[in-house]
Amino acid sequence: MGILRLPSMILSAKQILKLHAKNHCNVPKGHIAVYVGELQKKRFVVPISYLNHPSFADLLVRSEEEFGFNHPMGGLTIPCKEDAFINVTSKLNAL
């Protein structure tokens, strides 16, 4: 009887994976999605090159201190004010 349920379980798993991929696939190559905010998180997509800049690295250190490697949003979560994040990324965009 378990064998008869296997195809439907596989179909359900595929549907879940497709839904997950659909929600996370809109990140262009060379970019990473981050969630920013203290209480309510907003999603931003930034170039991977930002990871090399000291000002962005400071934000990542704050993230590591607060969340370690367990990010509640399922992606990189940065616990700072949205305005501060935009200020940092605006400066990086100008480089």
C-alpha cells in the first residue's frame, strides 16, 4: 500500500520544490538576497561583490553576532535599520 502512495508523495515534493524555486529564483547571477530590518524584514538583492567591502562586512558581523548561522528568514538576515543598509549600499554603488 505504501508503494501506491509513493508517486503522489513524489509529486507533492516536486510541487513544493517548484514553489520554493519560484520564490527564490528571481536573484540574478552574481547577486545575493538579504533580509534587512530590526522588526519587519525587507528583502534586497545586492551584488556579491559587496561582500568584499569593509562597510558591508561590518553589517555581516552584526548579523553573525545576532543570528549565528541560523537565519530565521531562510536567507541572510541583517539586523539593522533599513535606512542604514540603504546608506551603506548607496555608497557602495557610487564606487
